[in-house]
Amino acid sequence: MSFDKAYQTYLQGDYAGALSLFQSLAEQGDARAQYQLSSMYFAGEGVAQDVAQAETWCRKAAEQGDPSAQVHLGWMCLKGTGSTHDETEGVKWISSAAEQDHASAQFSLGFLFHQGWGVSPDLVKAYLYAKLAAQNGDQNGAQLLAQLTMILTDAQKASAETLLESRRTV
């Protein structure tokens, strides 16, 4: 059994069948299956909605480094959707995914720095992460970058570009 077969079953709308396949793979430690199983529990697809189960499986996938799971778990922590309402932990998970060049995580981190949610407000870092997200094709990142471009000073933009350049040389 493979993840691809389970995902095809899911795409065909056979949620009960997909749930069974993902469950088996997830129990064997497949991070992608753990995250997909988490998503199904979170949305109530093929199973009664169960946020606790969603968080459990999402955390397992996040701990294995799955960036999509890290972003989802981060938002769960930030919003207090699961058992944990911990903004610091939420930012940690989203940051981990952003460091893996996950565009949605980069946008999320830019948004958090822009809003000062879970972090001190920092428009330079918001610009940096919005630009990374935009460069990775994230439309929300491009929109945030456009907003920030209008409000940042030239010195702030230059500072963000310096940070961006230093990331490329590491």
C-alpha cells in the first residue's frame, strides 16, 4: 500500500476508504499520511470531526519535519484550536516550516511579524518573509509584500534586502 494509492482514493471521494488507508500508513510512521489523516479528522471527512485526533496526528507529522503539518499545527497553537493555546509554540512550528522554504509558512510568518501575533511586531521581518513567500509563488505573500512596500521606508526595505541576501549566502 502506498500514500499515492490512499491519496487517489481520497481524491475520488471515498473518504472512508482513504481514512482506512491513511490510518494504516500513519500508524507505520508515514508523516504525509499522518498529516492527511489529521486533515480528515479536522474537517470531518469520512469520520466524525475530532480536533483532538487531528492535533495528535498533526503533531506526529510535524515532529517528523512535515512542513504542511508544522504550519497547520502552528496555527492550531496560535488560535487555540486544539488542546494547546501557545503563541510561542505556534510561531516555532511555522518558523520551522518557513526555514524549509514552505511558501505558506513564509507568508504566515510575514503576517505574524506584521501583526505582532506571537512575536514582537517587526515590519522588516514581515517584508523579508512576505518576499520569500512571493518568490516561492504564494499569492498571499505577494499581496502582503505589496502592502509592506507602500509603508516601509527605503532604509527598512534595504535592511530587509540585506537580511534576504544573508540568507542566500548561508
